[in-house]
Amino acid sequence: MKAIAQANSNIALIKYWGKRESSLNLPAVGSISVTLAGMKTVSQVHFQEDLREDLLILNGKEALPPETTRVSKFLDIVRETTGLSMYAAVKSHNNFPTGAGLASSASAFASLALASSQAAGLKLSSPQLSILARRGSGSAARSLFGGFVEMRAGKNEDGSDSYAFQVQDEKYWDIHLLIAITSEQKKDIGSTTGMNHTARTSPYYRQWVNTSHTDLKEMRRAITDKNFSKLGELAEFSCLKMHAVAMSSYPGLVYWNSATIECMQTIRDLRRQGSEAYFTIDAGPQVKAICLSAKIETVKSALENTRGVLRVISSGLGGNAALLERIDWNTL
Ligand code: DP6
């Protein structure tokens, strides 16, 4: 009753922000992301007779609420589906900073969905696995797949049509991401709280939801046509629109710091000088530059020389989540 799985993190080009239903964690809008190589979570789930509660070791340390509560609630779904009553010992390790807007919940719940369903003997199809991961975190539904991934908002009340699928694999296009870290601090307002607050209080929220279909359609076309300029412009547009709607809530949510804005300027300056790069930003202050592989060095050094940038992580596109036979935790 034990399994190990790994899943890569992902970054949305067309953003998910807002839920149509909370208890099943159903998104109000669809989204399109790229999966990142080398930014992964490895999780081991071991259901055991002798445990009195679920245990969670996160990055080598015993975790506390709210992390443990969130993981236990997730395991309850697996227990309810299988009729299993055992608690589990969970070990989870990220090879990148947690909680600083680098979407650790995406790779965490994707790896947990795969490991826990396998450990419990649940045989799930890809959409069913994505639906399970979505219950942990909306962006996790996308992290099960490599390359370019689309998540459907769906319409069904039971969430049966709200899952992610692969659009193109990681070898399709040599897109590269450079992530400028501008703060290592845990963010104040997590995405779940932030998006619920936005939906409740922003006068622009309806427009955000209504205009999402066009953005998704155009992004699908940009990917099919391998139109990098269009992909980049749409990614910046969706990012700025998401932050604008969050800023327009009451009280307004600002996830950026001054270095975030400096990085946005650096990227637009690069473009003016003929190096094509675009930015996207999630619910945190880190800036993710998108470029083709020929421009990696130029974009990386421009970001490293931007005021307030602590370091830059470089990543190509990554593959599907996978089960592992064994893991040496010391090498992670
Ligand atoms: C800004 O997936 O973290 O990164 O479903 O409430 O866990 P929950 O939210 P989460 O939100 C991700 C928000 C985002 C945009 C995106 O990844 O699409």
C-alpha cells in the first residue's frame, strides 16, 4: 500500500483565477499552461494499519496545519472512493522554494494524486486522475501532463468535465522559461483566498470570466501555428488582466514588489532591442520570462542585472508525471 510519484510544476500562459464551485474546486475559467522540467515534487504515500492519523514530512521536516489538514482532506477523497480506512505516512519533497508564487501546490497535488491513487489500488483514467488532482489544487490538474496543457472549466455540477489534458508534448517547441526570484518570503495571501476575494468584491470579475473564452481560443491557435509572438503577447495579456482584476477587488490585492515591475520593464526593453521575450506572473512577486532557446543567455543575464533580482532559475519544458520504483531522498 505504498507508492512514489513525481510531477513537475507548471506555469499558466492563460490564467486560472476564480472558482465556479468551491467544495469540488471547480474553476470558473479554463487555462493553458506549460510544464517545467526540473522543478518537481516527489511524493511517497504509504497507507498503514498502525497509524492514528495522517503524517506529513515536507522537505524533510514534520509539517503542521494548514499543510497537514489540506493533505488529509485530499487523502479523505481517496479513502472515500476506495472504502479504505487506513491513514497514511506521506513524504513530499520539492526541489524549489515553497509558497513563493512558484506553484508548489501544482506539482505537490499532482504527485500526491498519482502516488495516493496507486498506493490505494485505484485504477484511474487520465481525466479521472486529473479530476482527483484538481480537488487538491486547480493548477495540479495540469501538472500531470508534460508540454502544453489545457484545463477545461467544464459545465457539469459534479465536475466530471473539469479536467486537464495534453495539447502538445514537451518536444513540440523549444520554449524556455527564466524565473526571476525577487523574494524568498512566503506570500501573504494564497491563491485560493485571493481568487475567492476577487470573485466576491471585484466589479470586473464577470468580465474576466466572460472574456476568458477568446483568450483560450487565441492561445490554442498560437500553439498550433507555433506563433511565438502571439503566444507571448497573449500570455502577458492574460497575466496583466488577472492582476488587474485582483487589484480591483476590495481591498485590492497586489502581489508584486518593486523588482517585479523592474523585471517587466527589463523584458519589454529586451523586446524593443530585438530579443523576443515576454513575461507572466502568478500570485506572487516572481517574474517568469518566456523565450525561445536561442535567447536564453541574453534574457537570463538581463534579468540577473535587474535591480532587486536575487537569482534566476532556468527551465525548459518538462514531461508527464510518473510513478517511481524507488527514490533516494538524499539526492533530491
Ligand atoms: C495564479 O491552483 O493554486 O497560479 O485551486 O485554489 O489551489 P487552488 O488555486 P491554484 O491557483 C493558481 C493560480 C495561478 C494561475 C494558474 O496557475 O492558472
